[in-house]
Amino acid sequence: MNLTQSPFATPFPNLPDVKGVRCATGSRGFYAKRGVTRDDVFLFAFDEGTTCAGVYTISRTASADVLWCREALQTGGGTARALVANSGNSNAFTGPKGREKNEATLKAMSGTLGVETSQCYLAATGVIGEPLADPNYVGAFVPELAAKLGPPDWEAATRAFMTTDTFAKGAGTSLDIDGHRVNFAGIVKGSGMIAPNMATMLAYIFTDAAIAHDVLQELLQEITGETFNAITVDGDTSTSDTLMVFATGKSGMTPITSRDDPRLDSIAMALHSVCLELAHLVVKDGEGAQKFVTVQVDGAISYVSARIIACEIANSPLIKTAMAAGDANWGRIVMAIGKSLEPINPDALAIWFDDVQVAKDGARMPDYSEEAASAVFAQPEFTVRVDVGAGEDSATVWTCDLTHAYIDINGAYRT
Amino acid sequence: MNLTQSPFATPFPNLPDVKGVRCATGSRGFYAKRGVTRDDVFLFAFDEGTTCAGVYTISRTASADVLWCREALQTGGGTARALVANSGNSNAFTGPKGREKNEATLKAMSGTLGVETSQCYLAATGVIGEPLADPNYVGAFVPELAAKLGPPDWEAATRAFMTTDTFAKGAGTSLDIDGHRVNFAGIVKGSGMIAPNMATMLAYIFTDAAIAHDVLQELLQEITGETFNAITVDGDTSTSDTLMVFATGKSGMTPITSRDDPRLDSIAMALHSVCLELAHLVVKDGEGAQKFVTVQVDGAISYVSARIIACEIANSPLIKTAMAAGDANWGRIVMAIGKSLEPINPDALAIWFDDVQVAKDGARMPDYSEEAASAVFAQPEFTVRVDVGAGEDSATVWTCDLTHAYIDINGAYRT
């Protein structure tokens, strides 16, 4: 099917070079049966000494690739030398055949590049449950890709792992540490089957910062909660969700090996900003999305409670259809807060749409203006903020509206 | 807006007379501002000696009417003399004004009918958060309705409390106990904002069985779990959900006062069948519904676990859009099972669409037929069954598909 481009689509940004990273993309033919010629596999190679960190879907039906990455992160000690990802087939729910595909691919990566398999990472995205007829389908393609390795074309790599994405999504930044320029380049794919509470879809961030695996892993887990785990398109959770950071250490800075290193603050800020920008881009390319909405919950008894309430609002189909229609139906916000079953004070409940307060003290504002509320909902981007009057804690999540295009895309995805 | 009638719409059934119940309906004008003339209030009056039982939404933003019913059920000792419900305004999130409306209505009911306020029940359904300008708007209408009380016109009563419903929904049955004919008549409204885990929307069952309040209450709570709490249209939970049973005792049977009474079995079966039929009708009139789908989960470690998995499947927008498109996208069933985070055995997972097995032992069937699977999804009614291979327990829920009409209805609801 032809996908209409998201209204939030932006040209792919200029991402910085990251020392110690090489890449190649190619067309293996996953989309050939649909009559489409496009790149559908990428190979990244990392210089020796590269550390990594990863967070993965907590789905009970995680893909074979996710299971491998989790295992490699343990056995390889958090070092990385190569990454292969394909689109067009998710390798989830493929049983023994899925594991055979991984073994063949890892063997090819290890043999071609001369590295340990425990330093090789995998990902696959696309239709669930269709085993590859040839387990070596990807593996046999690795030597051809390896021969083409060179400085990354970030946009080409991103396009190789897109599925229902309507634009290529990347974000990066650079900073100075001890006189060394340290670079971050991040790429992400994902548009549907997006829900918080895990790393979402496939996102990779490459940096030439020097940072020990355990410090990087801890940092990534913290940042994920406020970025990738705080977005939702449809409340559905992928079997393949993966977020990884690869740090080559080739910027020249001396390595960070402790959480107490004062230089970690600027690294954390850079990583946070790249993660947040990539996460927002996923929502902005949410299937059928026409609106980008920030949901902020204040006055909750804890961060966890605030987050549950925010997700109920962000995932409610009644609220998402109202957003699509530009109907400032704040009664449905009340409904979603109620169904969260979290502690709230109904008589202190207050609601704002951007700066327009529509409810306070558990009832509509005396001077409520439908016009003012509707004007906020008519915008492509706005904030829904509620104070549930029960405590001091807050949380923010980001979501999009539910439009006819979501139904069209998901009725036709496999055809 | 004009609503397209559900393809499952059926003529209103012939419900039996229930001794000891009188009813009147009328048009108060809740819909007049939309240029529609229709009945929008009903009054039921019950003979002295009527017991009742009720289950209500567990929403933290429950309507003022729900809060009153819960209070009355305690203070009135489970006896009932009157019920007033209106459509067009839900009286939820209306603050002190909502409570004033209830007090005025209860005073009118008590005064006009000469009964205790603690024996009077209330309900309201419609837009959330719009307080009535005149707290006595409904109360002032009660004398006019009381003057018209007579044998119930069940269909007219049902039509008076419909909102986005596209057909009037009722179910009833009769049985013989000790030579006495005992009758059950049930009516329900509800189409969107339907999710399990509480009594859904407004449903009332009237019977002339004689049964003590505490026995009836316990029975109703048990039955709710397998009927009204096992349906979902959109995963959203109303602020007004109410299910009540009124038992006038006028059939002539001697009262049931204990759970050990052997006659309770046939009463329970009758009540269960009426609840289940009403619950199914709500799904069949789900907003925009074109398909009615049974989701059965076997092989779970407990009933609760099976139910969580079934609800993940039934509420997934990706699965519901695939149902709408007739796309037998079973990979999304795998996704939903995984995101439930319940204990499963991925390598033993099996999936059936009606009698067509599409997956076993955690992978697609070797002889998988897309044609056979799609033929099941093309039907207006079918069953999705999964065995998660972890235990011996099962649960069943019922749902509908997610269509363009759902988005149209909910983008235009308030206009």
C-alpha cells in the first residue's frame, strides 16, 4: 500500500561523523515479492574496544533476535563489533527456524569480520511469524555487505530498516570533553505497535565517547524511562523492541569508568536529548498520526502513579479519536483518569489544554469556553495537563491521535 | 450525527410481564437542543417488598448517580421502590451541582410515590461534565411520569436511555418454580466506552422472583464476572457503569433466603443467560462494530491470567483493525499474548481461528493456509482461540472490530 507521509515529516538531519563506526546497506530482496526494490539490510562494524548497552522488549513473545541480543550482552561483557538488521521479516514466533537464521547470520558475521559471535548483535523487523525458507538468507549476504563497509550514510542506513515509517528519523549531537569532540548519531524506525514500558522498536545510537559498559548500561536504562518508554502510538507492544548504544571510544577522551566521573553529566545530557528527539520522531510518524500531543500529569502520589494515569489518557481510543476530530472532549479525560484506578482526589481535579484551564475543583470552569478549548485541539501540537490533586509527583508521556489512516494502514499491512 | 445501524441489529424481543413492576417514559428535552424529539427519561416503580442488587463502575471518577446508588444499597438494606434514569447528560464530574440534581430528583421520587429515598435509585448517561443549569430539571418531571405509570413497555423504556446505541437491546426468560411462573426482563444501553472489569454501562434486570438481597447480591457479583465484565468494545471504562437486578417477589414463590436453597440453581441459570445475552448485544452494537468475535484463552496458569491475556487480544487496536479488514494477521495475536507479560510457554503456543489451526508449538503450522485463515476472518462472527501452554485454566471474552465508523462516531459525539 502507499502510505501518506506524516505531516510532521522533516528532512533527515545532518548527523555527525562518529569515529570507529563503518556501515554498509544493501537490498537482499525481502520486499521483492511486493514488487518493491529497496535496501532492507544494514551492517555496522565497530572498531575494537567498542562498548555497548541495550534495553529490549519485555514481551513474553520476544523475537529470536531480541533473545540473542540479551544473551550476547551477558556473554560478551558489553563489547560490540558488529550489528546486522533487516526489515521485511521480524523473525518473531518463528520457532527453531528463527534460531537457525540467527546462528547462520552470526557465523557469517564472525567469519567475515574476524570477531567473536558474542560481540555481534542482530535485529529484524516486519511481519511476525513467517519463518525464512533459507536460514542463511541473511548470512549469505553478509560478505557482500562487508566488502562495502565505509563511513556511515546515516540516512541510507535508516531507510534500510524502515517498515511503515513514512520518513527517515535520526537525531544527533556533539560536545566537547577534555578538548576532544565527542559525537552522537542516532537512528530509529517505528510507527505502529508502539507502547511505553520498554525500549520501543529499533533504535541505535552510535558515539565515539569512551565509556565502560556497566556505566553506559545503567545510564541508558535511566534515560529510557523518560524517553522511549514515555511514548505511545497505539498501546501495542512490539516483539522486537530494541534500543542500543554503541560507544567506540575513538574520540580521544580518556574512558569514563565510574558513575562518579563528573564528565558523565554532559554525556548523559547528550544521550538524553538524542533519545528524546528520536522518541518524539517515532510518535510524529505514528501510523496515521496528524497530531502530536504531550500528556502531563501532576499532583499524583508517585511518579509511577502519574505515569499510569498519563498512559491511560494517551492510550484511550475515545480521547485519541476526539484529538483527531479536534473535539476538546475533556469529559473523556475525566473518564481515563477514573479508569486508571490510581489514587486521586476527584474534588480537586483540574485540567488544562495548553494554557486554557477547562476544569478545576472537580468540575468544569465557571467561565468555560468551548471556543478556547477547541482552538487548542485544532492545533497540530498541544499539551493536555491534569492535576489529580492527590500528591506532588508528575510524569509526562507523548502520543498521537487515532485517525482513519491508522485503520487503513493496519487493515492492509500484510497485503 | 446519523448513526448507521449495526449489522447485528435485531427486532426488540417479546419480554415477559414481570409482576410488581410499573413504568413510564417521557421526553424531558435533553435532546431538544440538537433538534431531536425523543423520550429521554424513564421511571420504574416497584411494589413493596422488592429486593435489589447492584454492581457499579470501579472508576475513580464515578458519576454522582453511581455514588448515590452505592450509598442507597447500603443504607436501604437492599430494598427498592423506584428507579429514574435519563439519557443526554451523564451527571459525572459535575461537582456539587451533580449532587444537588440527585437530591432534588430523590425528593421528588420520595414525595410523589410515598417511599423512602434510600429505596430510590438513579442513573444518568450521556456527555460527561456538563452540569444541569436547573438542579430540579429531572425532579420536576417526576410527577408527570408517576401519573403515567403502568405495565412496562420494555422497548419504550430501553429507547429512553439509549445514547449512541443503534438498536434497542433487551433479553428475558421465564421459568417455573414450585408451580409459579417466574419472569425475567432485562434491558441494556451501551455502545462505546465499554471495557470489562466492572458492570458495563446501564443494564437493568427485572424479575418477580422472590430472593433475599444478600443472596441476590452475591449471585449477581458472580455472574457479572463471566458476562458483563467479559466484554470490551474499546477498552475505555465508563464513569456511569451500572448493573442492577430488581426482584419484586410477586411471582408467588416462597422467598429464597439462603445460598443453599436448591431452587437457586435455576434462578442463577436464568439470570446468567439474560446477563450474557444483554452483554453480547452491547458488543454487537459496539460503536462502528461490523464483527462479533469470541476470544478464548486456554492453558493459562489461572483464570485471572487467562482473562488478562484474552483482554490484551480483545483490546489491541492492531488486532481489531485486522479483524475489520478481514486480515487473519495472527502474528498480532502473538504480539498481544507477549505484551500481557503473563506466564506462558512460547514454544507450546497454539492458535486457532474457529476450527482452523494456524500455529502450534510456538510457530506457524507447516501446512498453514492463508486462504483458510482469511475465510474465518471474513465471517461476521468467529472465535479466536489460543492455548498458551502454561497451565490448565481458561477464560473467554467477547469483542468487536475497530472500524472507520468508530472514529466518525467519536469525533462527532458532542456536536
